[in-house]
Amino acid sequence: MKPSSYPYELRNRSLSLATNSLAQLLTISCPRGTVPILQNSKGDIKKIEGFPRMQDPHGEMSIVKTVDDIYGSRVSINVYEPKVKENTEDLSASWVLMTEQVDGHLESICAGSIVWPSFSGDNFARFHILWRDNTLDSMCLDHDCPGFVQVNPRIALGSRIQQVSVYNGPQHFIDVLLFKVLYWWVAFGGIPIGYWPSSIFSYSKDKATQALWGGHIYGPTAQSYFPEMGSGHFASEGFGKAAYVSNIKIVDENNKYFTPVTEKTFNRSTKPRCYTINNFGQDEGGMHVY
């Protein structure tokens, strides 16, 4: 199964021009009619309480956010492997998140790179999806809850991202796309992975009204230990040293990309002395920020 259409400009190809820097996932060849599912290091189900919110006692965010009628979003995420303390529940993530909130009820879908030692058993950057539907009181990961339908037989959610950036060295990124065509789809590098049926959502069946891009740290010791976010360096250091998100565009009701409207967009860090955001701007590729 594939989406019946794609946001204009995608057409089943990578979103980025610098393909030599595009990071890949390990692919697996599964028998016809099956899909790969990885098990975490403990074999347990992970739900992330309160992930991610602007005011969260167990987390910090450094993000750019836009408010509009949103039918999808694309982004190129600069991938690092930030240092996260082992033997804790702490994690560090870089992602795209789309949400809809009505009368205190929050629904969301999210995808990106996460370093989470207690879950994966290592400190590697891995590609994950998360969502919160009308039955969940927290965010659920990959295949840990019913809801997400995978159609790609070669990409395993939770796979290690094969190339990561080096501070003051080679830079690598992943292209992520969330879009609404009958269902909410997620694509990696222009390749559809799967979808969330509209029936599992009450308020975001057709669209979202908020989209966020950037970094997030979370966990019980995050307020005392402060895990690294992105490259672990401040945004003012710029390309090659500070992590970034770029090529940011959102999808309108006609399935076409447009750059987020400046007047409806802002950037924020919940702890600017530790995690900064800077160099916000726009070009022909979309919006970008470090």
C-alpha cells in the first residue's frame, strides 16, 4: 500500500539536494506480507509521560513553532549522537511534531532521531515515531501501542541512523515528512513507512494546527544532569558545530508546500542558558534554525 498522492514537489524522491550527506537507515529484507519490528533492550512497552510539552518538569525544549492549518510538514534534521547518561530513563531527541489540542485534549504525531540508552541499550541515534491519539494519556513509541500501520517491508522503526555528524567535521541529516492523504503518513528520505488511520484521532482527523521542529531532552534526571541536545554546543557556533533543522515547510489543504508564515512562527528555548536557538531564517528551501 502507498499513499494515493504526495505533497507537490516530493513525488517519491528525497527532499534534499545534498544527497551525499543524507543519512540512511539499516534496511531489512522481510518475507512478502511481513514488516520488520525491532524489540527494545528490555522487551517492555515504552510510553513517554508528558512528552513533549513547553512546561514539563522532566524536560527541556529548544524549538521553532508555527500555528496554522497544517496538513503536513517536511524537515531535514541534522543528526548527532548527544551524550545521555546511562542507567537512567533520560533521552535526547531531534524531531518534527504536529499537534492539535481542543479543550485540554492533546493529539499529536512525531518523528525523528532519538538517543535513549535505557530503551535501546546503546547510545546510538535511532529513528523513531511517536504519537498520542484519542485513547492514550501519553505518547507511544513505534509499534508499542495499537494504531500505527507499517507498510514498508524494509525499514524497521528504531533502526540505527547509519551516518551521524561530527563536531567541526562531516555533517549528516535525515529527511522526514509527515503528511495527510486520507491517513496521516510518515516518510523517511521520501519513502513512505506507514500511516496512522484517521479513526484513531478525534480532533486531528483532517489537520493539525501546530507544528514544532527542534530538540528535546527528557527524563527523571534531566533537571540535574542536563543531557546534551543536538551537537552539545550552542547555536551561535553555526554550521558544522551547532545542530540545525532546515528545509522546513508545511503542507496546505491543496497538498502543496509553503514556508511557515513569519508572523505565526516563533522560536523558544525553555532553558536558554543550557540550550540555545539562533540564526532563524528562510530561503528557497524553506525555514531553518540552529
